[in-house]
Amino acid sequence: MDHFLYRDGELYAEDVPVRDIADGVGTPFYCYSTATLTRHFQLFEEALHGMPHLICYAMKAASNQAILTLMAQLGAGMDVVSGGEYARAIAAGVPGERIVFSGVGKTRTEMRQALQGGVRQFNLESEPEMEALNEVALSLGVVAPVTVRVNPDVDAQTHAKIATGKSENKFGIPITRAREVYARVAALPGLRAVGIDVHIGSQLTSLEPYRQAFEKVADLTDALRADGHEILRLDLGGGLGIPYLRDNQAPPLPLQYGALIKEILGDKGCEIEIEPGRLVAGNAGILVSRVIYLKEGEGRDFLILDGAMNDLIRPAMYDAHHDIVPVMEPVAGVAQRPFDIVGPVCESGDTFARGRMMPPMGAGDLVAFRSAGAYGAVMASEYNTRPLIPEVLVQKDQFAVIRARPSFEEIIERDTIPPWL
């Protein structure tokens, strides 16, 4: 469900015509819906109702301060993977005790930052990281709350670049070594184990990989408790997929996901932590771009947009599909024809879609990329000295620019010329 719908012949974001935003802000730009963000977060609250839980928004999906502030007001914790994300979460008003610090390469500086500012737990990924955190905690005279991320060797049945739960992936420690590693944690005076962490990948469209992983976590919980460890929390990660409107994908609903958690882990007496990102933000955002040229090629036609791969890297990086729709609603029954939809960057990879069926389009027309709210703006760059594009947040009939487009001068002035030049 989202709040980007046609009304009176044109696409609206909640109660704001997308065309009005384009006229006021210029293209390309990202646009997010407050109502959709709120609804998607609440779906997880409903899914876990009746059991102790904390929903930690995975802010790597979309980390604008306005979105984080909204999440904080809804009661979310935050899942962060860098010192910068930690600083963003704190700045958005999220208390340290609601921040989970994940990631395979935490530095000592980041560990110190979180221990001094407050943190719910560190999700440890390796034994060298465990030793480093112990040293930092002891140097500060504190004890760091930790979980160990276990790798259950489960195939998430997702894109290889976003799978994290197989033995060949870089994440976590083998679940077969978990009891040994937890014994080591217990021997380190600067660490206190508070639970178990598992995360098997992103954009999962089936519950079966979750079932396999959760059953292994349930068995591990019993084994670790038998070894004398206090297991209070189970951090189950995120990764639930969203429909990208291709091949009739129908990922599981949050309520089904929650029911599975209750079925397998509900009798463990643990607080459940989950870290949704894509499902909260993905369909809550669109990328709006304008057609620069319609180019007729040899055997194919091109729609050349003012948006490019530096604005939305997912199609080039993951072969990701996004539904692309005209902002002005096509006349019912109008003939469509195939276009390659591309950007202006001098790379063949700057292609959003090949052979995509579209109604008649021309220079100046607006298009919207659906399901662009997650891993869009956060992965953007200034390649080709193309400014980072604005982000806009809509609430009912209002919209606000929540990140402005920098000028060329602002981009250039960030560079420093050494004195010998």
C-alpha cells in the first residue's frame, strides 16, 4: 500500500499533485509520503503485538533527518551501521538505549562514540571485533552489552549481492561455533552478552528461509541457556521484501512474518528485535524525473531522462526493477510501445529499463519511479558533478524540501587546492 495514486488525470503524492512539486523544486527529485512511512511502521507494530519487542528502523534504507525524526516520534529504535548513522540517530532524538549498532567493520572510534553516547547493544560479527570492543569498554570503565551475530547457513533466495546468511558471506560467525564464541564473550570483563543476532538477507519474498533461520536460533537459545548464558533478546534482523510490481511478486505480509516469529520463538520469553528498512521506506518514496529527449535509434527508441544512475543506482548495480509511470495519467486504452529508459551519464550502465512498454511520451513529460524510497537517495552520488537531488516529504496537502539541491559552486567549494598549485 502507498499514497501515490492517480486523481483527476495526474499522479498525486497524498493530496499534493506531483506536477506541482516538480514545478516548485525542479527535477529530478525524491518524494516521500508521511502517511505511507507511518502505515508501514505500524504494520510491524501490529504484527508483533502481544509480545515484548522493539522495532529498530534500519536507517541505511533512507536516512534523511526528517524520516528519522518521524520514525523516532512513532517509537522506533534505530539499527545503525556506522558512526555517521549513529550521529544521525542521536540528532533525530533517538536515545542511545534504542540504538542497535550493527556492521562487520566497526572501528574503535565508532565503538567509543557509541559507548560514550549510549547504545542498546553491539551486534558482534567476529572474534577480532569482540576483542577490540572489550579493550575499548575497559578503557572507558564500562561494560558493553552485546549479541553475537550467528550465520545460520540459510539460503535467503534473494539477489547474491544482498544475501547475508550463507556460509560464504562475510557476515557473522558460523552458528556451529556459537557456543564456543559465547563462552569467550563470558570470559571478557568488558562485555555482557544479552542475546543472539541473526540476519540472512534483504528483499526476501518467502517465509521459508526465515523459518529455517528462526528454528536454528530457537535451538541455539536453549543451548546457550543450558550453558549458563542469559539470553534476553533475539535480534532477528530485517529483510522482508516489497512488491516491485514485476512478475506478480507477492512477498509475505508483516502479519504473516510476525505470526511465524510467535510460532517459533514466542515461548522463549525473549524480547524480539527486528530491523525493517526496505519495507518501511521502499514504497513510501518515488523518484520523479523529466524526459529530455525522445531518441529514435536503430531498432529501438530511447527516453532520455534528466535523472541518472548517480541518482538511482539500483538498476545498474542490482539489475533492479522499478515500475516507471507517467505523471500525467494515460488515456485508457492508448497504444503503448517499448522504450529503453536511460539517463544522460556517459555509461551504458546508465539504463533504468530496456524495452519497457510506455504510452506516448515526449520531451518535458514527467515520469515517476515507484518503490524508490529505499536505497535510492542514500546510495546517490555526485558522479559527473551532478548535484545530489532534492528530497521532499509530503504530509496530506503540504510538502517540504527536506534536503536541498546543492549548487555547482557549493560542490566545487568543497575541494581544496594545495598551496603549490
